[in-house]
Amino acid sequence: MGVVWRGTDVRLRRTVAVKQLILAPGLSRTAALEAKLRAMREGRIAARLHHPHAITVFDVAEEDGQPWLVMEYMNAPSLAAKLSGKRTLPPVEVARIGAQAAAALAAAHDAGIMHRDVKPANLLVGDDGTVKLTDFGISRAVGDVTVTATGFLAGTPAYLAPEVARGENPEPASDVFALGSTLYAAVEGQPPFGESDNPLAVLHAVARGQVPQPEHAGALGPVLMRLLAPTIDARPTMREAQQALEAVAEGRDPKLGTPSLTKALPAPGADATTVIPHPGTDGAGSTSNANDATSIVATAALTNPAAAESVSAQPPIPPRPGPATLPGGTNNGPSRNRSLVLAATAFVVVLAVIGLIAVLTNDRKGGDTAAPPATAAPSSSLENPAPPSNAAAPGAQEPTTQESPQAPTTQPSPTPTPSSAPPSPTPTPAPTTVPPPPTVTATPFGAPQSANVVQFVQGYYSMLPGNTSGAWAQLTPSYQAQTGGYTEYSRWWGTVSSVSAGKVTQSGDNRAVVSLTYRMKNGETRSENRWIQVVSDNGRMLISGSGA
């Protein structure tokens, strides 16, 4: 929430936009102070981004106790203004707008910045077609879309990603979904989940993640549905989204990659043979090829993850020859019979090869020293960010760790999930299940011992507010950056006379909830419950995030 003014930079003699950030109503003094400091941090972080399709933040200031942003001025209406009154835009124009916005978002993600509030009101569209994205991370700083302490939902959640609506931590893929919702509204006249007067009803619909097929998107439709995939792993990266949107805008095939199969979880008893593509011709008479098999397997991953994983683990199935189409008619006579015989023979050979692979695989797994393959650890993501606090910077995440089969950093999972084995050479194979190699996972800094988390949290608050430097050293470097640096950290604690940590409740292996009472130097007493996220850095426990 905020008010934008047109101003003049008298020193540089240029026109600027000055935005007054208005904090959400009903905040306590402590919450208001935190929100103000958070807004200042978000503004400074947004100022790091310089991109042709992003509004540049020049300065952050405080006036009359309110944060202000001095930004680049662009004399252009927002996309929301262009869409007012249920108006729509042609799919090609929407794709062009989306490609420019995606370029700015991709650059932001590369810099570790998430927008968190992509919507038509934050896209400025110039008369010359130039698109610029504004308000990076500002919505999170001032609580534009949030549930207040009394349960009131402030702002509209129509453009949120399902995982955010469910209360999970936002990721770069959440921006991808929000961009998809914005472009969906531009071609359909409303966002995927509507714009009900009841924000909680919209929030419930968003959390379910069931997006209706667009009716007016044309060639843009398949790209939109990929951007609006209900799960994070099924969505493309922002850079891939940019390329696909550019292709649609230029009339080319977007060729958006299929979802990764490494995240498909096996289901015991799944029929692996259901995803083997049948040979033959397509509607135009062209013979199927190996790429067709790949696309069928990838599509099956969305409906039958177990079957897809089983097939993807096998060698590629060579295409079988299909019948040639004669001009002016269908296939008849001996030529068609020979093609059918060849196809059947190839199918039997393929089944025999698969059966041989299954036997060799079982023999190898029977040994005591068989090493797991390099792809034995399906990874949901190369990033494993710790939950950001309510004072976290947009896009600021814990250091990520890539999995290394040669030198795993954690113990293998004791309960690997079984996957479907390759089908036997018989015409009607009965799938069997064998356990896959142990899954190797990686956790940033390691996982702390749950028994020590409570004592650590109590010890941390026992140092405050007197020993801010000692308490500061108990934060991870990334969380130190999220708090705005030591100056902001010590300045806030300088307003506290004493803090009392009451009951500390364990909430998971590396999280605790503590009841805090602050006695401020101005005589006030404030209380809150705060969750603390803890990680272990070479045996030393550190705080990686917190929130009220």
C-alpha cells in the first residue's frame, strides 16, 4: 500500500516518482517499527537491481516516521488500468508484455531478489510498448497481502501462487505463477481464480491450485498453463518463461521444456508399461520418433509419476517402423502386413532388451559393494532456503548446497521409497518393486540436535539487549543481511530496556517458538510469540530466520 507522487530531483534536475509506503492498519508499535525497518531494507535491496524493464530505486528515506522511496519516473499507465472494465488484450501483445516482465524478473532472481507481488498494477506499459516492473518486495515489507492478528486478510490474493496461499515460503517459482496469473487476466479478463469480494474465498481457491483452461489465449494458452502449474517443480524457470513468451510474441513455437522427471515420486504397484509410446503415424502421416517417446514419458510424469520414473530410468526405446501412407488412400495389402510384422518383431526385441537389463540390474543390486548411481538422489531443488522471517529481505536465502554423489554431506535416508521395476519380456508383465539406491540429501549447514535448540534460544535472548555484538554473532551471514546489517540490528535493540524469554516450545528438529516480553525504554511493555529457525554450522548453532 502506498501513495505515489511526482517529484523533482533538484540536484540532478530530473523528474522522479516518490512513493510513500503506508503501513498496514492495526499494527502495534513494535510491529509498526519492524514494518518500517523492513520497508527500508526492501527498498535498499530493490535498489541493487538495474534492468531496462524494472523501475530503478534511487533512494530510500524516512519522513514523519514513514518510509519513502525515490524511484525512476515513467509516464505510463499500469496494465491494470489497461484491463479495467474487464477489457482484454490480444494474446500476442500479452506475450510481448510478459516477455519483458519475465526478463526483469529473471535478472532479479539471478541477483537473489524475489518480487513477491507480481500483478497488473505493478506493470507499467508505455505507449511505445516498453514494459517496466515496479515495487520489488515492497508488498511484503508493508503487508499488502497478509493475515492480521485478528484474522483479517488485507489485500487481494488473486495473483498469489498456491504454495504462498497455503502459508509456505515463497520461491522464485512463486513469481513465475504470479506472472502467469497476470498474463491470464490480460487475455481472459480476470485472474485464474476470479476476483470475489470475499478475499478468503479467493485465498481458498488459490490454495487448491485448480486453474481453468484459458479460452481466448490461442498460442499463448499452453505457455500460461505451464506457468500456472500447481506444483513448483512443474513450472519453468523465469528465464525459460521469458524465452517461451518471446517465441509466442514472434509467432514461433515456444518449445517450453517438459517438467523435470527427477521429482516424480514412485508409487508401488504402478504399471510401468502404460507410458511406453505406441508406434505408428500421427495425424499428418509422419512417423513417430524418439523425441515423441520423450514427450510422452514427460507428460505421463504429471499423471503417473511412478510409471514415468520407471521408464525414464531405462535406456531410450528405439522407434519402431510405422506403415507408410500411400498417396490417395490408406495402407493395404502385403506392404501393410510386412510393416505390422516388422513392428511386432521390434516390439519383442525391445521387451527382451528391457528384460535383460532388469536381470542385470537385479544381479548388481544383490552385491554388497554395489555403488548407487550418480542420479540416485532425486532432488526437489538445488536450493533449500530456510524460512525467511517477517524481517527477511526479498530473495535473501540460506546458502544452497548441491548434491554430490562422491562426497555426500548427510547420512542416506533409512527408508528409501520403492520404485517400479522394468517390465518382464512376457506380453503381459506384472510389475515388481525393488528398492532404489539410498537417497542422498543435503541440508544447509547441517541439522542441529533438537534437544539443544531450546537451550540455544534461551541463551541467545539472555545476551540481549546488553550484548548485541555477541547475539549478532549467533546469526547466519544470510540472516544478518536480511536484518539490514548490524547498525539496524543494534539500533532496534537500543530501544529495548530488557527482554524476557518465557516458555520455549520445540517445533520440529530445528525450530522453536518462544514467548517474549519486551520492556521498552519509553516505559512500554510488549509481548509476542516468535518462531526461531536454527541451523548448525560445523557443530555451532546459528539462527537462520525468525518471525512473529
